[in-house]
Amino acid sequence: MDQERINTFLDHFVTDLASTEAAGSIALGHRLGLYRALAKGPATPEEFAERTHCHPRYLTEWLRGQAAGGYAEYDAATGRFSLAEEQAFCLADPNGPDLAAAFRFALGMLRAEPRIAEAFRTGEGVAWHEHDDEVFVGVDAFFRPNYEAELVPNWIPALDGADAKLSAGARVADVGCGLGSSSILLAQAYPRTEVLGSDCHRESIALARRRAAEAGVAGRVTFQVATAQTFEGADFDLVAMFDCLHDMGDPLGAARRVREALAADGTWLLVEPLASDRIEENFHPVGRLYYSGSTFLCVPNALSQQGGYALGAQAGEAAVREVVTEAGFTRFRRAAQTPFNAVYEIRP
């Protein structure tokens, strides 16, 4: 064996293990509001305890760990910890990406490890609703900042004629809407447009309705509990699916239902995780992130449903195109992409 390669792998292992253990502390920082408190200014652990009403000994360990991981700054001369402007934007700014929330989703996902281990042996699925509640809120928190940054400014304008239709007043179906963030964004951006959000997870729909009311768009956004194969309505100008087709046991049935529900000149906006058709080209941090999530969430959910598909979060464009074409669509193109997503425009 090559000792240098062993040492390199051990370094890699320690980095992964430290990151895994740090997830709990980052989730605590989000749950307890510690990042937002630290963004108010530098503090020693004792000063931070007064600011947060938490115990100084716990805070001491937490602050030191955050600095060790690059999630906070430390001034040895004063003994104070702080957040740099960039850290504060990513972790504490209400208008920022709220990255710490993603760790709550990751921890919630990992709580299913015993059930996933059993599913590996039996081949049975683990349905979405069987996961910890932190998964549903955390998934929304992870994806929402990307939708806020991209959906209205970039993705809708990338679709032929969609922005004009929505501005004039259109009918939109947001299928697999989860907690309704994408539905609400569309309604806020296009006051003349009506949005129907649907999801098979009853608890998510209940929260989506509350959020729409809080956002003041409940009159133009309605929600229903339904699968992607059974959502109600017809003659939609736009049907949208955000990061959910690959989770379905029957994506072909969903695609056929979208085809039925679209107006003759309607558009299907399909957003999926960015992936290459060549497996080895997905061997990078984002690919690893998606493969891990797919192992615990996407594939188990698909296997819990009828249909025979389990595309997974890194299915790639060719697999998506095959499903869409078999469902009867004749026009398919990649309209946009980000480091995390591929955005497809699909027409009858």
C-alpha cells in the first residue's frame, strides 16, 4: 500500500467526520437563533450568554467549534467571536440563503437510517410522510433561497412567452409544491395570475395554506392534497414541478397527467437536480450531496409507490427526456441551469 495515499484518505475521512458531527451544532445555531444573535456584533462567550439567554459553558464550546469550522471568526486579542459579513449573510440574514436550516433537514433525514438499512435488505420503500418532520421544513429551507433567486428573475423569462402570459393573467399548477414557497413566489410576482398548488403530503399542504395567508396571497393561491397523477384542473397555461419528478414511483403517469392538464399552447416548467448522463461526471460535492439525499429520500419514496420507476436525484437529462417523450410531449429543451438545477421547457 501507498502510505501517502493512506494519509490522504485519512485526511479526507477526518474532514467528513468532523463535518458530519458539526451538523448538529449548526442545526442548534439555527434552532436557537445563535447565528442571528452573533451577527449583532462580536462577543465573548459570557457576553454572548447575556445576549442569547443560553448557558455560557455550552456557548463556549459552540463558538469555538464554529470558528474551527469556518462558520465564525475569532479575535485572540479580545477573546471575542463574530460573524464576517459574508458569513452573516449566509447564516443570519432574513433575506439570505439561510444555509444553517439545511442541516436541520440533513439531521432529520439521517434519523431514518435504521429504516433505510432495513429497506436495503428488503427492497421496500420508505414514503415521504414516514420521515421526521424536520425533513419537510428543512427541504423547503434548503431549496427556497434558490427559487427566490432564480424562479422569477431567470427561469420564467427563459420560457418562450411565459412571462407575458403570467403578467397578463394565467392559470398555473404547481405540482408537488411542498410547503408552497414556489406557489407563493409566483403569486407575489404576478398579481393577475392564479396558482393551484398540490402535494400528496397533507401536513405540507396545511402549512402551505397558512404561509399563503400570511403572505397575503390566499385569494389567488389555493392548495389541494393530491398526487402528481391525480391533481385537479385543466387548461393551465403553466404547469410547474420543482425538484420532485425524480421522487415519484410513476413519473410517466405524472407526465401524462401534465399533458392532459395543459392548455394547447401551455408550458411545462420542469426543474430537476443538475446531473450529467455520464455517472462519473457527477462525482463532485454537489453530486455527492444529491446522491446521499437520493439514497435516504428520493429512491425510498419512489419505491414506496406504484409505477416501477426510481429515477433518483441524479437521473440526468436523457432519463428525463425519455419519460417526457413517452408521455406524448414533442418539444423539450434545457432552458436554463444553475450549479444545482437543470430547468426544462416542455411543450405539447
